[in-house]
Amino acid sequence: MKDALSMLTLDWFIWHAVIGVLAGYLLRVFEHVVWSQKSPPEQNPLGNLGFSMMILPQCAVAGLTLGYLLLAVVALYFRNPTVVDISAYLLTGFVSFFAVDFRDLLRRISRI
């Protein structure tokens, strides 16, 4: 293989990204369930199922798009295919987990 950027085809990326996004999404839902057990019911008006359905699209979209862009940067600087392969799972999972926080950050910045 000449360079790691040639690995980043759509067929290769989708399967890695789906696993990463699913892992990040499930970690976010797990965190919310643990938090909601310790908080009063009025702080969780949607319930756990409502919250998990609400964040599913943003986790998927942010995980796939930003994960791919970050993976392209990783593939550009690290030529090892193993690093790129593992980073595909980790970066999409990381971005998917923090998608809710990215949205809140952008909302706060836009109000300034």
C-alpha cells in the first residue's frame, strides 16, 4: 500500500464508522441513564427513551462526518494502516459521544 489515504474508501469507512458511532452513542445513553437515576424526575422530562431517540441523529451525523475528516488528517500524517484502522473506530466513537456537547457549545457560542 502506497499511502494510508488510499484506504479511506466509502466501503471500508462505513463499517468501521458504524461500530464507532454505535459505541459512542451507547456510552452517551449509558451515562444519561446513570445520571438520571441520581437526579430528581423533573430534571429528566423526556425520560431515558426520549433522550436516546433525540440524540441518535446528531450522534450519527457528527460521528460520520467529523470522524471521517479527522480520520483523513490522521491518515495524512500517520502512514501506518494499523493506526488508521484503529483510529477509525476511536475517532468516530469519540465524536459520536461528544456530539451533544458540541451542539451545546455551538449554541452557547452563537448567543455571544
